Amino acid sequence: MTFVVYTVLRLAFFLVPFGLMMLMPVFQDLWWLAAIFAAVIGLSLSILLLRKPLAEVSTEIYSAREAKRTATAREQDDALEDAANEAAIRDQRDS
């Protein structure tokens, strides 16, 4: 959920300055300049105001990736154990 909040805030930090600049007659013909200024303003606001949400989103992404890696490692361990058990059963039958 924090990812959605962070994304919406980042978009708002870009779209609000861009919308305000597009209301000015100077930027109506130079929309690309308004987009550049809005991007700089949005980036600055994000760096200043969204440190905590960024840290939370980063932690959630890291936790999700670690959970997938742990599951994969667990599955590999289970496969190795199954192979060892099958080899032990074959050795007992051959003896």
C-alpha cells in the first residue's frame, strides 16, 4: 500500500507544478519547458519530503525479494534431500 501512496505523491509533485505552469500564457507554447521545470520541482520536492515513504517502499521491495529467494533456496534444499533419500533407498536395495 505504501508503494501506491508513494507513487501517487510523486505524480502529484510533478502534475501540480506542470498544471500551474500550463495556466501561464508563456508556457502554453513552450509546454516542453514547463515539463522540464515541473520535473525539476517534482524531483526536489520528492527528495525533501518523501524520504520516509521512500525508505518504507524500499524495505517492502527488499523484503518481498528476500522472501522469493528464501522460497527458492528452500525448494532447492528439498530437492537435494529428496535426491539423497532416493539414493539411500537404492543403495539399501542393491546391498
